Amino acid sequence: MAKQIVSIKLPMKTASTLKLKRTLRLYESIKKSRSTAYFSVNGKTFSIDDLPKTISFLASVRKKEILLVLEGEDAEKVHRRIAESIELSKENARENPGLHR
């Protein structure tokens, strides 16, 4: 299969902030795939290979959203899973605003 490159904007300051649990799920999903991932913020690129550094990096970001770039054989599949997760989180936040902050 050919290498794929896709990107998705991850919301950081919405009703459902990217929390540790979501970060761990994102990290695990990418590590299980045949893709690598990079965050891009303010023209800087950051690999998510090291979990402690990834968590520290995400905790320091003060943007409304960051760009996640996926590269690999199944990048589009991972992209779809992440997009579905974001949409579900948004729907849950609208339906139960107090529970998803």
C-alpha cells in the first residue's frame, strides 16, 4: 500500500478540552497504526513518539486548535477514527455541557 499523508485540526479549547485520557487514546491509536504523527503549531513540528514529551507539549499549547499530520500506510484510516472521535465529543458536549468540559 502507498504511503498516505493527511492532516486534521484538533480542537484544544472547546467545551471538551484535549485531556489526558483523550491524549492517551490518540497516542495509542497512532502507535498501533502503521503511521507516524506530528503536531504542528506556530510553524514548529513536534513528533509524538515520546509520550511524556507529547503530554508536556500539549499541556503547554495555548491555541484553540493544533494541526496533527499523519503519515503512513493507514493514515487515512487513523484520520477517520480521530475525526469521528472529535465529532462525537462535540455532540456529547452539546447534549451534556456540564459533563464534557
